[in-house]
Amino acid sequence: MNDEAATVVADLEAGIGTLTRLDAASVDATVVVVEPTLRSIDVARRAVAVADEQRQGRVVVVANKVADGGDRARIEEAFGDRVLVVVPEDPAVDAADRLGVSPIDHASSAPAVEALESLAEALGLVSE
């Protein structure tokens, strides 16, 4: 292994099954994505609990597709003590998906893209 730092981001299947099988020593941070629905919040709460129990690094909660203040409040109430990154519902993301391109390439100043940049900062993936 070389001395250079490596960053690996893995997009795991929804739910908590994979989290229960990860080796704690191999995880620096766990990102839990939650949408503002009761079912999603329930699953995300369980995922956060498993990540804590398994000592899978710091936990960052990403509130995805947040349409309004009510959505944000519901998620903040459920995860208020966690690092929270709010990604607003954004038509630029849907447009990029229809075009088959990355949202950052399609609309780099879109609100959702800017929110995801703040996620990279929260994870320490952005160098000044």
C-alpha cells in the first residue's frame, strides 16, 4: 500500500443490512440519506443506530429532496443532534438525470449541487 490517502465512497443498498456486515475499522464516516417521509425517517434512524453501535465512523445525515420548511423540520426533529446536510428538491437534478449527465456538469450552481458540495466539506473531502 502506498502512503497517499485514498477516499472510497460506496453507495450501498437501501436499508441497514449492509451496515450490519461492515468492519468498523474500515469506515471513517457513514452517510445516511433520508427523505422526508415517515418510512424513510424510520429506516434512517435504524441505520444511524447501527452505525453508532458498529462504530462506523462519524455519522452525517443527508436530508434529500427537501421541498419546504415542514420537510426540514421533520428531519431536524428526528436527527437534530447529528451533522445534517439538507439537499433541496431541485428540478436541475431531474433535468440532468434525463440528459444522462451529472448535476454538477448540467447546473453547477443549482441549490442541490451546492448542498452536495457542503456534504463533501462536512466529510473533509475538500481541500482549501
